[in-house]
Amino acid sequence: MLAHRESPRRDLHALLAAAMMLAGCLGDPEATPIDAGCIDCDRFLPEPCAGDAGDGCIDPVPCGGHACNGPWGPLFLGEGGELRLERFQDSADDSVQTLAAQAFFFKGQTPRARLFGEQEVEVALRQEVRDKGYVCVDLRAGIYFDNGKTQEAQDIADTREYYDVGTTVTLTSTGEPFEVVRLDKFLRNEDPEGATDLSSGLQHAVLYKGNPARQIRRNTIYEPRIAGSVDYPALDLKWGQSVTGEEVADVETGNGTPQIYMPSAFVLTSPTDEEFFTPGFLTFTRGQDLVITYTGDATPAGWPTILPYANFVDGEGRVRATCLKIPTASSAEPDNGELILPHEVLAIADPAGHLVLGRLVHVAWEYGQDQSRVDLIGMESKRSPPYTIVDAAD
């Protein structure tokens, strides 16, 4: 069986489809992978479709990564930690913002990897929307990656054995080395509020968290460092790969520099930022798409793909549905200033929820000590006041 470093590179569209619809692997070559169906080859790969078994799709199992001995890469390893910079804009003039700067590391999670979503719960979109690269997923079960503040997600977090990686974690801007985001350690048994992350609202036994009011540089790269401990002495990360399949490490040796790619700010043009943040303005009409347009700074050369996304969040902080625009054979550039929110997702969206609209870069790395996955995530987001969903006028 092939290790990740020896396997032929898979098409990035297939990898992203797998990331969105299938389970991460269990991290154990002897374990039975979760069977979540197959990747729709015709949708995510250009013709001719290679790698299928004559049924038009690529079977994603056995799962992959260096430890899993398969072709799919580190995104399919069992979870082992996260380093995240997620900035939330909460006002039109951007004077109100929250920085969710956090890190945590663990082993022993049950299940070993949460789903990003399943084929069975993918929202059925019109073909013309699918052809533009859109995927929407029903997350109401509460068990998925980045599901927000659900009891199911907290129950999964409670199964973990968290690592203490020393006194601090730091994130240093490569554009300005004197700009260092310091993440301090919080222990749940001493300070439950401090050990609650500001991204999902989950509590962690050991959480490293930054100042939520800190202003950070965007459209730049941050490199993480840990103080280290006996049980977790260093960030021994290799085989980095983005969720769109782009290699960010040497494909032969696995060597590379683990980095968080923090997207630029973006300005809404339709609706405008002023409209988006006006209470009562944001309205969805059943049977009609909502088209969002925006502008942002040019992405630096060499970055992984930036993915626009929209989360439909209920009043308790649970992500009920998510939509992403991803690269496909017919839509190679997802971050082109337009994001369609398909009307089909309104059937599962909270009728008076909040919209979190943003752009993200997600890169997975393999932790060499136990062959688990560490996710490095950069996100720039806008959080709306409550929206409304109305019927179309007769």
C-alpha cells in the first residue's frame, strides 16, 4: 500500500470533494474507514474521468495520509489539533471586531475524525449552481467539523485527551516579524470561560487563546510556535496540503513550513456593508437565490486557494447549514467577488438566524509523533444581525 509521500497526486477537485462530503480517516491502518459513498467524478474532475471503477465516481476508501497508507493526503487523518486565526467583523465601519485566535492539541478523540459533511446530507442544488462550484451541506445533526456550539460537538471534544504544550503558543507575521500574536494557556478545570474558544463556543480542557480585541495584519502569513512540553515538545508537522489539494510541503520529503494564511479584509458591494449590518435589512426570499458581491485585496502569489463561504447559524450558535464555493473543472477561481446563496438551503436554515459570511484558507498537516492531523486555518468573516426569510410576492 502507498504512503502519502509515495502516492500519485490526486486532482485537487477530488480532494476537496472528499473533504466536504466524506469522513476523515481513522488514523489506524487496521481500522475500518467510514463508508460515505463516492466522489462524483463527473462533477469534480475534467474529462476523461480517471480513477473510477466504471461507475462514474472515485471510491474514497481506504482513506489516506502518511499513516493511513492511502492516496488521499493528511486531510484524511484523525484529528489531533488546530491552530486558527478567525477574525469576525461585527459592524459596517469595522470598529467592532472579535479575534478568535486559538490553538489546542489532543489525542484519543471519539470518533477519530469528524465529518466535514456527508454525501447523504448534501443539499440538492440545481445543476447550474453546482456547475459553478457550489456545495451546501445540512449540518443540523451537530456532529460535523466547524459545527459551532452544539452539544454533540462538545460531547466529542470531551472525549479528547488534551496536550499541555507549554506556557504559550505564538503566531508571528512573516511580513512583520515584530508582530506576534500571543496565545495564553487556559485550563477548563480552573477557568471554564477562559477555556471556551471564540470560534465555535466549545470548551477545551487545555486551550491557548489570544486577546479577542487585538487588531492583526491581514492578507499575510503567520507562522506558529509552541513553548513545548515533555509530552508535546515541538510542532513536528509534515506533508502539508490544503483542502483543495495544493501541496504546501515537499511532495517527496514532506518538509515544509507550517503557516496560517490569513485572508484580506473584503468589502461588500451588494448588499453593501452598511446594509448587511443594518438590523432587519438582510432578507431571504423562498425560491430565490441571494447573490452577494464583494471586493478584496489581491491574494499574494503562491497561496493556497481562498474559499468563500456562508454559514447559517441559529440563535444558540449552532451552524445549521454551510455553503462553499469551490474550484471545479468549469469554475477554477472561486474567490472572484461573487457568492451565490442558493435558495435550496433556506429549507434547513433557521428562519431568524444569523449569516456568517467569509473567506478561508484551510491547510492540514500531519503531526509526526502520532500521525494525526493538525488543521491550520485562517478566516476573515462578517457576522450579520438576524436575517428573515419571507415568501415570494404573488
